[in-house]
Amino acid sequence: MSSTPVVTRPVHRWAGLGVLVLAVTLVAVDATVLSLAIPSITETLRPSGTQLLWIGDVYSFVLAGLLVSMGALSDRLGRKRVLLVGSAAFGAASLLAAYAPGPGWLIVARALLGVAGATIMPSTLSLIRTLFPDAKERATAIGVWGAGAAAGAALGPLVGGVLLEHFWWGSVFLLNLPVMVLLLALGGWLLPESRDPRPGRWDVGSVLLSMAGVIGVVYGVKEFAVHGLEQWTAPVVFVLGAAALAVFVRRQLRLETPLLDVRLFRNARFTAAVVSSLICLIGLSGVIFFMSQYLQLVRGYSPLHAGFAEMPAFVGSVAGGLLTARLVRRAGARRVLTASLFVMGLGIGVLGFVRVDSAYLLLGSSFLALGTAEGVVYTLSSDLVLGAAPADKAGAASAVSETAYELGAALGIALVGSIVTALYAGSLSVPAGTDPALAEQAGQSLGGAIEAAAALPAGPAGQLLTTANSAFVHGITVAAWVSAVLLLAAAALAHHLLRTRPDRPAETTGTARPSAETMATTQPAAGTTGTARPRAETTSATRPAAEAETAGTPAHR
């Protein structure tokens, strides 16, 4: 029998959902609050341009590398237990980050936050499946969960802005502590324990391969974008990381109980959801990361003012998450996901027209469109992924969704950040006669240019600030256009993949029937609690609309 309990009392289900929303808020706050603190961190700790990028993305970087492993671990040890232990560790790492004495220590602390966060995210989503065995209720619950994540992201800049007005930059990390205490107190009382009754062994080799692969690929891309072929280590590490991922996939296909059932990617809806999350975050995260610096360093906004300026994006995310189930019931998953990615592409493309003195209406409308569409993409893709997996493997499947999300965030900051940094350094014009040390400092980042200008006479200082602002904005606009192209490509890919019927695997071209392996992945898991139905309950309550939508594509039946 499954060890997953059936929660029958509605009040306990929804109260437990509140605890899970609190947990995801804990992680979301930490992800967004940092962007407003970057100028203060730059002034206080004086990181190099590369260190600044690591501070920004090492959290998502480590999180992405460990999510699959931690999701599989939660299936084995118990999702509630892993969630609570991870939350306590998250609080301890937050303390270290708040009092980090230098950029190196802050990078380490952010990495530890990523380790702890990797235990939280898949547990929250998989416990939703335990709490809500009914498909329609689960669709609503995932919408609330997604909206909660967006609300946490909105809370981060706003409360962080208030703290930065009165305290030092480390105070933004202390936001996590009261949330963590409340989570531990309520989680032990309200959440049920669940695990895979037949988990098999936790394959350490697969854990090491997944970590090495993800970290190697992201590190290689990041360093190549910054240094090009000047350093031979970047391409070598990238190749080694890609090789580790290839071996990881082969190993999963051979294991009796794999860490990640890679055959799930034969389901077109599962693949569309994962790829959409990955690409949309690559396009979005890096631009938003640098827009916070634009608002404060170029526009001169205070941290609190910048937090309010970014609110349309986060308010839109909450609204998008709550409206997702209704939209998909009316229009179908394919249309909603494709349209949302398309709107994100247009919204981020608008930022390609930003100038140093652009009207806020341009920024605010772009933020609102981006936030609303991203809320829909995040919620819908999570529901598609969760519905595609057997209930007893919900932790590992949830981890795939979150891995795509966090890996996209890490790659986005790395790639977009590298574009902005390279174009900034290439466009910057330092006044003649500037001390070489100050010139080098100005070339590292916009924050470095502001500090260097403070040591120059009024005339050269004004000239340096003008050229630095223009160079920085030039980098942002080019990065925005590159990101827009990525998102439009993701929309086209999602539209193509979702043409396949939801109850068939994606890999049907040229075959008369699915393979035995594919059929195995489409059967309901033994011990599934109250959900003995064929194929993933994709988009839960929205499945009729999705099937009706694909009925007119006979070539892909």
C-alpha cells in the first residue's frame, strides 16, 4: 500500500496549502529581494563584475543542480520531513548571508541558500498532490500556490525597499527568519507526511552526475560569455558538464528505480511545460535583474521607490497565477501557454526601447504584461508537469519543473548579464587622464563607475557618469531584444509540441504504437491515492478543453 495519506477534511487541506504557500514565499522572497540590494552590496563589499554576477545567480545555479536529487530524496525520506529540515537550514544560511564580511562569503552563503531551497520547492508542489487527490481541486490549489510564489516575489522588493531605507543591505536576508519560524511551527501540525512506498535506492552516482552536469554547463556558458576563448577552462568545463548529463540520461534509462524518469519527456505536454519554463526564465530573469539596477543607478530611484516601480510585474504574476485554471478551461492549455509566452516576448521586447530618460509608462506597461504572462506560464507548466507523473513520484517530477525554472533563472542572469557586462565595457568611454585604477574600476560595472566618478573632479565625473549610463542602457536594450527572440521561439515550440494529444506520448512519429517503455510511463502508479486514471491529469480540471482543442489535428493523433 502507498504510504501517502488521503486528506479528507477540507479545512485541513486548505490550511495545509496555506503552509505550502508560506514555504514557497520563503524561497521567492529571497530570490527577488536581492536585486534591490545589489547597489548597496556593490558600494559596501565592492565585488568585481564577475563576483556581482555570481552573487546574483549562484542561488539559482545551485538550486537547479540539486532540485532533481532533493525531489527524489523527498520521495524516499518523506516530503514533510525534507521540507521542514530544509526550511530550518534556509534560515541558518540566511543569517550567514546577512552578516557576510566580503563578496566571497556572500557567494558561499547564497550557494548554501540554494542547497536549502532545493529541499523546499519540490516538496511543496508534491505535497499539493497529496493534499488534493481530486484533479479539479488540485488545479485551483496549484493556481493559489503559483500566486503565492508571485506574492512572495512582490513582497521581497517592497519590504526590502523599506529595510534598505533604514538598515544595511544584510537586513534583506533577515526577512526569511520570521517566515521560517512560522513555517516550522505550522508545518509540523498541519502537513501530512507522504513518501514513495517503493522508492528503491537513492542512486548517489546519479546525484553526482546531475550536479556535475548542470553546474558544468552553466559555468561553462557563463565564463565563455564573459571571457570568450581567452580562458580555455570555460569550453572544457562545458564539454565535461554536457558529457555528465549524457551519462546521467543513459544511467537513468538503465536503472530499475531511476532518480529521474527521463521517459517522461516522451510526453509532449510534459516536455512543452519544462522547455517553456526554462526558456521563459532565461529571457526574463536577467533583464529584470538589471532593470533593478537601472531604476536605482540610472534613474536615481531609492530602493523603496524602485520596489514600487517594479510592483506591476509582481501584481500581474499574482493575477496570472489565479486566473490560469479559468483561462485553460475556456481556451485550452495549448492556446493559453502559447499566448502567454508570446505576450512575454512582446513585453520584454518593449524594454529594448528603454532610454536613460524613458517615461515610466513604458516601463510599467512592460512590467505588467511580463508579470501577468509569467504567472500563467509558471502555474500552467507546474500543473502540466505534476499531472504527467505517477503520484508516488511527485517529488521527482515536481523537481523537474522547478529545475527548469531555476536553471532558466541562473542561465538568464549568466547569459543576459554577460551580454550587458560585455556591451557596457565595450561602450564605456573613460575621460582622458583618468587614473588607470579608477578606469578599471569603472569598467567593471555601473556601480564601479559611480564610485570612480566620486573620486574625479566635477567635469570628468559628469562625463564618466553620462557615458556609463548610456553604455549600461545600451547593454540592457540589446539583452532585451535577444530575450524577446528567445521567448517568441518558446511560444512557437510550445504551440508545436502541444499539438500532440494529451493522452499520447510525444514520441509517436513513425511508429504504429508506443513502445513498452513509453506505455509503462503512462500507467497509473500502484498505490496512487484516489487518482486511478490513465495518463497524467494534465491541467487537471482543464483536460476536456485541451482534448477538444487537439481533436482537429489528425496528423498527430
